[in-house]
Amino acid sequence: MDDCLFCKIVAKEIPSKMIYEDDEIFAFYDIAPKAPVHFLVIPKKHFTHLMEIEEGDSALMGKLLFHGQRLAKELGLEESGARFVLNCKEEAGQTVWHIHLHILGGRPLSWPPG
């Protein structure tokens, strides 16, 4: 998608602090972190939000979760834990229109989030 912020980050048209990349996914630190560790894992395939995925996308979504937890462990969150968040549409707080998994940790996180 030509005007998608995260598609531009994946294409390296916009700089990011990358953590991981392969053929299907891209992980990078959040530009406005809400915790000491706050990064995003996104599919390179563009989906506007979670409601667009289909059954054939299940493996890709599983890959997001797998690499999210793997990276969380590498970044020191295995013992203390982490929050994994997928916001979907306006009322849920989605602000960038490309599906993305937030992983936050490194401090106590309250519930509900706000």
C-alpha cells in the first residue's frame, strides 16, 4: 500500500530501529515506547486490521506471535513477562492502518490499559 507508514518502514523508505526481519515479518522498536521494552512485529503483507485476515493467513499470524515471544525472551522479558497487544480499528485504539503486534514489558503494566 503506497501510503502505509509500516509498508514504508518495511521497504526501508522510513528509518526504524529494526530488531528482526525475514521474508514474511519485520520487528522494530516503537517510536513512542510505553514501557522500557516496547516493540512491534508486523507482517510484510499488508492487512489494514485484524478483521481482514483469512484462514490462509493463520500460519503468518502464528509466526508473528512466535517471533514476538522469542524476541521478548531475547530482550530480557522471559522471567518478568510481557503484554502482547493487537489493536483492531478505532475504538480499540488502532492508529496505524497496518496490522501490528505490540510487545511491552520491563515494568508492571496495569489493567485495564485505559
